[in-house]
Amino acid sequence: MKSFSYVAQDARSRQVKGIINAENEQEFLQKAKEKGLYVKDYKESDSGDAKSIYKFSTKELNFCCRQLSAMLTSGLTLVKAIDILTKEQENEKARAIWQDIYENVQKGESFSSTLEMHAGSFPDFLISMVGAGESSGSLDIIMTRMSDHYAKENKLKNTIRGAMIYPIILLVLCVVIVIFLFTVIMPTFIDMFEDKSKMPLLTKILAAISDFLKTKWYVLIIIVAGAFFGIRYALKVPSFRKKVDRMLIKGPGFGPLVTKVYTGRFSRTLSSLYSSGLPMVECLQRASAILGNSYVDEKFETVIDEVKQGEPLSSAITRTEIFEPMFCSVIYVGEESGALDTILEKSSDYYEEESDSAIQRLVGMLEPILLIFMGLIIGMVVCGIYPALYGSLESIENG
């Protein structure tokens, strides 16, 4: 995925700047067109340009939306609410962005258009929802929904991050123990062999590994670094990235977990967008894009085309084979009953709970696997050094 910085003219003939992520220039121009922007100038941003733009985290977005919701509900004007929110910002870059938004809204600009001017800092989903809230006169309700949305997004991230702490500690501990065994313990016992040609095969193999780690450790670092940067580069190639993204969904073990996470995020996002009054096609474009999966994006291009032609959403989504049949049935029921947004919201709650449980189960499986791996390594080392230990003890007894 590339980042394109642009200077464009919006529907009100105002100059706006921002960054759009896209696979190539054609996709970038298409996304800009969908936003209603007339691009005057653009270039592919380097990593420095992309990093210089302050991007709000889900935690910050949750805080901002919650504060705006509370202030708007209590009767404050939007200008006053943004002014107070600006003063509450602790980060200087965040404060500068909100100050600019405050000044533009004070001049009479719409809230959504000023957010659009900082498209690299705020997600497209939030900008679309704010625009829908302004059009329907329910900005306070939209802000409440956005606060709930980003609270759940943040909770999911924290759940995954928290669940991975213990396995990561175990993995690091395992690596440290293996390095210690092969660089400190093994050489000591190998030196006990007077005739190294008579060492057992397993001991010879372990001795070779030990010698490699002691004398050629830099080769291992080069290999690991090369693999890391190689994979990182390969993920920028659209065809390879698409295969990886497909494997995330279809892969055994973690595939069902990723599908549940995607289903929860998709249903919650689609529910929020659809209930705000946006057209279904735009809802699908925004909801699928928030998943950040190129394989899903490709599948949803077909879904959107079919929906444009009058095909029921449930039928079009079923053919993608991305989501569980039960979720597709839920969409069908929502379409038939006319309560699609409500049913999607309930489905998102269900799949988010399922995601939490699945993450805990996956982590529960990783822990014993790492412990077994650690035990096997230690067992191999013990088997390798046992002949030397036995021989030295026998020599002491005979002596």
C-alpha cells in the first residue's frame, strides 16, 4: 500500500490537502473522485512525509468523540465544543489540528469539510459519519455512535495486545535459554571429549550449532534481518499482499479467528453508516475499506457492482465466501424485516464477544506449544551432553 499526498479542490471550490493510501495511482485517483475532490497536484509520499502527519489513535478518537457528544448533548454549540476540546488536547500536534478545525468552523465551514482538510489525521469513516450527521441534524447522536465505535476498536486492540504479552515473554525466554545452552553449556561439555571424532551423531550436530552461534553469529543476524526486510518489501507487491491477505482469512487455525474479527468490525461499521442515512453503495465502500485487507477489497468490488445492479446484499456477500453463512443469513433477515442496521449492530456485539473468546483460546494454545518447544530443545541438549557427562563421571570413579 502506497501513500499519495495531494492538493485538491473540493465540491465548494476550496483548496484541501491530505494523504490517501492506495495500491497505485489509478486507485488513488478513483478514491479522490469518490471523495468529490478535483486533484490539482499529487505525489507519492516517502516514509518521512507519511510519518510527519499526525494520525489520531483509536483511544484519542474515542476521547474526542465522547467529549463532543457530551458537550453537544448538553446544549453547547459546535464551535464552543471544539474550542473546549482543543484546549483539552495534551499533544501539541493534535492541539494544532483541532485549533485549525476550530478556526475554520468559526468562519462558517462545515465540521466534515474541515476534517476532510486533515484527511491524513482522521479516518475516512469518521469524516463520512460526521457529514451524514450534519446533513440529518443529528451530529450529537453520530458522535455518541462514533465514541462507542472507537471504544470497541480500542478494546479489541488492547485485548489482542494484552493476550500476546505472555507468549512473547515465553518466546524471548526460550530464545535466551537456547542461546545460553549452545554458547555456554554445550562448549564446556564438548571439551570433555578427548577424541571428538567418537562423539555421537546428535552431539556432533549440537556441537556444530554451538560453534556456528559462537563464531558465525553475525550470519544469523544478517539472515534474520534479510528475511524481515524481504517480507516487508514483498508485502508492498500487490499480488503477494493479496495472497497473504487471502491466507489470513482462509488459513487453518487463525483463519476463523480473523474472520470473526473482520465480521464484527464490518457489521458494526456498516450498521453505523447505514443508520446515518448514507447510500448502501457508499456504506459498503467505507465498511470494507476499514478492514484493510486487499483480498476483501477485491471481493467487495464485485459486491458493490452487484448491489448497484439491484442484487440483494445478502446474496452478493454470500458469494464472496468471506463471512460465515450465519452472518449472511442475518443480513438476509435484516433486509426482509427492514431492520438491517439494528440486526447488524446486534451481530457486531455477538462477533466481538466471539473474537475475544477465540483470541483467548488461540493464546491458550500458543503457551503449551512454546513450552513444549523449549522442553524439546533442552532435552536435545541434555541428550547431546550426556555421553560427555557420563564419560567424565566414569573417569572420576576409575581414577
